[in-house]
Amino acid sequence: MNLITAINSISFSMKAIGAGMACSGLIGAGVGIGLVFASLLKSFAINPRLKGQLFGYAILGFALSEAIGLLSLMMACVILYT
């Protein structure tokens, strides 16, 4: 194994570790989505007349949480393929 091959191997392994760490943002997105819909169900139980308004807020919270997850996934792809 020559020096160039060893450097390329180390470089790829560091990229893989960095991409895995970047994907840890998906954990937070999953927890955030779960909390949004758990609080939506709790709010429905407390006041069912506000169903439409609460659902709109829940969709907004879902979209923002999902955006953070997608950004972390995109960053992992950028780390791996550049």
C-alpha cells in the first residue's frame, strides 16, 4: 500500500465519520416532529373547537422541524461527495 492510497483511505474514512455526525441532526428532527404532534393531540383534547387553527400551527411546526432534518442530511451529502 503506497502513500497515496493510504491518504485517500484516511480521507474517505474521515468524510464518513463527518457525514455520520452530520446525520445526528436527524435525531433532533424526529424528536421535534414527535413533540409537535403530541402537543397537537393534547391541544385537541383540551379544546376541540380550535381544530383548524391548531392544525395549521402543527403543520408549520412539522415543516420547520423537517427542514432542519433535511438540512443536516444535505450537509452529510456535501461532506461525502466533495
